[in-house]
Amino acid sequence: MEAVQDPGLSPAAQLAAVLRDRLADEYGPGTEIEGLVRLSAGASRETWSFDAVKPDGSRQLLILKRDPMARQVDKKFEGVPEGRLAVGRLVEGRLLQLAREAGTPAPVIPFMLNKDGRTTEGFFSHRLEGETLGRRILREDAYAAARPKLAFAVGHAAARFHGIPLDQLPPMRGLPAAEELLHYRTIMDSFHQPHAGFEYGFRWLEERLELAGERYALCHGDYRNGNIIVDAEGLAGVLDWESAHLGNPSSDLGWMCVRSWRYGYHDKVVGGFGTVQELLAGYEAGGGGRIDEEEIHFWQVFGTLRWGVLCMILGFTHLDGEQRTVEYAVIGRRAAETEYDLLQLLD
């Protein structure tokens, strides 16, 4: 059954009615919804923050993440792994539960929201306090004590969710490194634009695929500064699992090292806050085993190339008139910046 927006109600009012009914099942009849506000305006998902006021007057601070009510076909990532491997909201919620149980800092997922005629599917999480914007994490005094701990902490957290047994995971898709690389090459070639730096990157990776490693595990898929939440003490949670898939876990660590996620703090390779040595020390301490820095470098190169192709996709989405936005135009210009970053890694 497809969810339908009631034309007589605002989206927030319709959702509030859905939430009252759903939370009555969990907290009891008479549960009220206060402070309902949408936190994101993305086409691929909705994120809402609100307080559930229970019948006894106590409050539970919650986040709802669900699929958008208005069905939107987002074509820009159809041909790349980001689109083909994306998980649904119920799977994402289950992965957060498993990650938390495994020892990864993550919000509590108390229950799910099933799709019906009034709503799309989603999941609820307890609201964490802290900062998610990468630039603020790196610049604001409130996180000064946390920053020196973060590289070790994100390594440790990754080891915990990478270690979740495959037979405990919900059905998910996977992609070997060679096949993933071929997908990105095919996309880049389809633009018929000369990018010698990217071509060099493809050739470099193709000739060194043995460095990718042979491990196979749950991968976050977008593990970077910007998808974590940090408080004054350190890493408070790992968020945004919609790109999760099965693959080589070192790809997550390499993605964390991509220059674009350092927000100007380029002397600290890992997220703008630490070193690869600290990252790998945390990973080993978390039970992930030892990883050669050469393998991380391979995946850092791969991640940089991947981001460059994604920048091209967004740029051409704007130029072709499919979805003209200033954001896509700005990101599209970053393809040249990423090409430069790639050449620096291969120098």
C-alpha cells in the first residue's frame, strides 16, 4: 500500500497524527508529540526530531528517519554503487541496532515505523546530543578535548561493526572491488570528458587490485567526518547507514582519509583530526586485526577517485538541466579539486 499525503493537512500535521498512534503502542494512550521539526530536506529520506511526552509526563527525545512521502525517482545515482547498493530504512535501523550491540557508539533504536496508507517506512532512534557538522567538530572550542581522541575512536568503532558475523546481517548486496571500479570507469567514460588525472587513477588502481585485500564484511559505505556525532568527550555515535553494503572493510577506513572530509585541516589525514597510525591502532584495539598502511592508501586513492566521479555526476545533473541547483553546480566544480588531490596521492 502506497502512503498518500492528505491534502487537507500539512506534512508535519499528518506525521504528528501517525506518531501519536504509533507511540501510543509503545508508551501508552495519550502520548503527545511536541517540537516536531524536519531536520533534512533530501530527496532520498526525511529526518524529523521531536519529543514524545508520555502519559506520566516524562519525555523521550526521538529522531524519526523515514522514506519521503512524495515518491521521487532520484536518477543521478542509478548507475553507480551508491544507488544500486542503498538499503531501505528498516534495514538501516536494524544495522544500527546490530552495530550498537557489537560495541559501536550508536543511538538506541527502540522500534520501527512500518509502511501503511499514511506513512512510508522508517525507524526511530533516541536523540543524541552533540555535533555532526565536520567543520564545527574541527574548529569549535567545545570539541577541543575530543579531537585528539577521534582517530583512534573511529578506528575502534569501525572494527566493532566490521566484526558483526555475516549470518547476523539482514539481506544486503555486495560488490567486489574490481566490479565497483569498473562501474565508476563506465560512468566517467559516459560523460566523454577528458580527465587525465582520473584516467591515471583508474589505471593505477587496476594495476594494484591485489592491494584491495580479500576480507568481506559489513561496510558503512559513507564512513567520514560528517556522518559521526561528536560531543565534548569524544565519539558519541556513527550515523547515516543508508549506503551500507557488503565489501572490503578497509574501504571504510580509506574513505575516512579522503582529503575532502578534512575541511581544510589537511595535515591530519583522518577526518582532519588524526593520523592513519592512530586510526589503525584503534582498529586493532577494537578487534579488527592489523591492516597494512599500503592497503589503506589503496582505498584512500579509490575513495578520492570515487568522490571525483560523484562530483562529475552532480555537476552534470545541474548542467543537463535535470536538477538545477547551486549546490550541485558547486560540487561539480570540485571534480577538478579532487583530480588534483588524486595526483598528489599518486605522486
